[in-house]
Amino acid sequence: MAEDFDGSDRVAAAEAGDGFWLYDLKVETVLDGRTPVCRHVEGESFTVEGEALVFHAGQRVSMYALAAVLPLLPAKQRPTSSNDWMSTDAEVACPDPHCGGRFRITRTKKRWFSHSETTGLPDQRSTPYWQKDEAE
């Protein structure tokens, strides 16, 4: 089940090799004085929780800009070396070369995911992590 690490059952799962950590992410529009060409509003954001993109009421992101950011999100979610550029570089430019918009990707909290709750392999499945709370 995806949740914050806080119990001995997660330690046991980690030792058994049945899971992995992912960071939640915040993706926020930043301009820092640059002039956008596309529809970028300073401070608008969305979060990434597991595989879900979560847009809060009234928040918008250009689909073209989102297309530039999406390929980086799975890599940003994973723990990396402190010297890896994925750990140190946080901003992605809007794909329009004339636009000043940037998207800052910030790692927030970590979540633990069980392999059996996230895989599609039929012989390794349990209740999907996103349905776990409903089933209990």
C-alpha cells in the first residue's frame, strides 16, 4: 500500500525486496521576471502522487509544456545520488524557445509502494494500492 513509511511491516517488506520508494512531486510554474509567451501563471502547480497527476481547483498547465515535463517525472520520483543531475537540477523550460516559462519540480515526501500492489503481472498482483483503502 502506498503510504508514508512508519511501521515495522514496511521494514519487513523492504527487507523482503517487495517494494520501493517514490517521491511525491510538486511541479510549479516559475517566471522569475521572464516574460511568458504561452499561458503560464506564476505559482500555478500540480502534484504527482504515485502515478497520479493531481490538479487543484483552478490550476492549469499548458498541454505543450506538460509534454516537456512528463518524461522527467518518473525519474524525479526515484531516489538518486546527490551528485546526479536529476537530484540537483529542478527547472524545465517551456518547449517554446521564445517563452520565459519554467517549471520547477520539487521532491516533497516519500511514499512506500509494494511491488504486488503496483504490478500488472497476473501472478504477482494483490489489491492495487489506489484501491487498498476502499477494500479495508
